[in-house]
Amino acid sequence: MRRHRPDFLLLFSILCLVTFGVVMVYSASMVWAIQVTNASPGYYFKRQLIYALIGIVVMFVFMNIPYTVIHRHAKWITLGILMSLFIVLIPGIGHKAAGVRRWIGPPFLHFQPSEIALVGVLIYLAYIFDKKGEKINSFTRDVMPPLTILGIQFLLILLEPDMGTGMLLLLSGLIVMFVAGIRKVHIFTIGGILLPIIVAFAWLESYRNIRIKIFLNPWNPAYTNKGGYQLQQSLIAIYHGGLFGQGIGRGIEPFLYLPIPHEDFIFAIIVEELGFVGAAFVLGLFAIVIWRGIMISQHLANRFASLLAAGLSSMIGLGVLINVGVVTGLMPITGIPLPFISYGGTALIMKLCAAGILLSLSRYTIPETNSATKKAQGIVQTATFGGKERRPHRRKKRSTAVPSAQSLDVRQ
């Protein structure tokens, strides 16, 4: 199929989110930069602006790369990500800060392999289930091998430790498997395998155990100095926001009340400074991005492309859902940045990379008018999967003519 123009509504929504994010990072980080980092008020703003510009360039590059190139190199992408997730855990190679080891590279060029794995695992799963086709019957032969690769990456990210990113990777991967057509019994089997593991990781680590207790009772004074203070201040910021907010740069929480306000809890600053209206605007932009991603997935004829679009859309959507759920106290605290908005280099660049791939996929969608015309003409169109295309055929009308007596072999 010939390539056409990308989805401009999706592109416009993403650029709006990135621009809005740079502005909100500046508003949320000014005091923190001066008082904590001992830098200029625009320290984090300038860095986020550089990350955003690099990410936008990456997005436009991937927007013009055919998805067949990604399909062709899927195995090497998966191998490279697995190696980087192993390497980051090696002392002396992986950079350690605040008790976690998540970064690789020199101090001026750190990057997180776990953020790259969020996109890479979706490419791998789309590739492997494209090869298997729609006949996914055996759990051990068809489901267990890709589930094992997904589980290895999940466990390696947990060892950093980074349970938030690990859960996002796991959930996004499971959605791709579900969309690929695994059987219901396979879904229950996967749940039976993973649920005890996730519960064990959540309860055996003391800090994760405390986070669950904070979620159940955020105002308990016993948890104030154990992580509960951040959630308390987040809820106070949301309460102060009201309908229209206090105005950009006029919020109280950035004045060292809410710890690290420009990162994972930036949505609380958005609500405080722009109110319910501003929060609804941001969530509306995210809704457009997710909606367009789902529509792209449904209008792609190639199975690999369709599964990849579904995975990327779910990864962005789940990131928004988890982040907003944490900030509003509806989910236990976990370190998931708000896509396209929270401060961070690798996270922002990789989300824009994912957006670029999604925009590239949008250039191969089948127009709705074509499919509607074919249905009106009585043509049965079979979707193409795995790059193999079946030619459409017409239904044959059954003859209503009555056969003559001579044509019948009547035996007495």
C-alpha cells in the first residue's frame, strides 16, 4: 500500500502536550532549582527544552521510517535491550543514585534502558505474534516463549529497582498479547502465574509495603516521614486548584512543599495552577492521542503494524492512567512520569519516539471511505496480515432456475 500523509490531529495533540509540559516544568521547578539545586531558576526548563527538541527531531525521523524497517530489525532491537538491562545492573557500569541503579552512560549523557525497553518489548511482541498468525492454540508453544522474554525484562527492571516502569511494561505487553488473540484460558493461566509474583514483590520489600499502607490511609501521621507527605501535599494542591486554579507560577506547592514537583507529581501542580479546567484540557489532549492511536490500529491491514499501534497506544494510555491515579490518591505511589509532560530526558525522548512510530503507522491506514464503498458493492474484503494480501472476491448468487425434466435422472 502506498504511504500517505500522517495523522495531523495526533501530531498536533502531541506537540501541544510537549509545549505545555515545558511550560509547566518551568513553573514547577523554579524554586526547587534555586533552593535545592543551587542553580538558576530556568535550570530544569532549559534542560527539558533541549530534551523536547531532541525528542521532536527523533519523532519526525521515525515518522518517516517505514514500519517494515522496524519489523526487519525487531530481533536485534530485542537483543540490544536485553543486554542493556543486564549491563545497567553491573556495579561500576550502571549509574546509581538515590539507592537505585537505572542509568548508563557518562554523567552528561545518562539514559535509562528501562524506558527504551517500554517501546522495544512492544516491537518484539508485535513481531512474534505476527509470525504466529491468528492460530494461537498451544500455551507452551505459542504463548510461553514471548511471555518468557516479557517476564525476563520485567524482572530485570524490578532489580534496578523500578516496579512502576516494570508494571507499565508488563501491562502494555499483556495488552498486545490479548489483542493478538490469545485464548481466554491462556489469559487466566498468565494471571495465575504473574499475580503471586507481583504480590510477593509488593509485600516483601519494606518500602513497597509502606506505599500500599499509605495508599490505604494517606493521612496517617505515622506515614508522613515515610513517603506519605508527598501524597498529602499532592492532594492539598488539587484541593487548592478549584475550578480555574491559582494561575501559572502562582501555586504554593512548588515553594518546597511538594517534593520534586516537576517530575512524577507535576499533574498536581497543573491542577493547582490551572484548576479543573486546565486538568480537563490536558486529559482531553491525552484522550485524543489514545483515540487516534486506537483508530490507527483498527485501520491497518498489516498484522504487525496493527499490533504495534495497539501496544504503543496502550503504553501511553496506561502511563497517563497510572500517573494521574497516583497523584490523586487512587493508586499506590509508584514512579511513573506523566507522558510528554514530566521532567526527564530518556522518558520524554522515548515517548516521542513511540509517537513517531505511531505517526509512521498512521501513513499506512486504509481510508474508511474505501472500505465503505467496497461493502456497498457487495465485496468481501479480507484484511492482510503478515504482509500477505488476499484478493477480494464477490459472493456468487445462487441460481433460482427450475431444472427441466430431461435434466433429472428419475429412477422408478
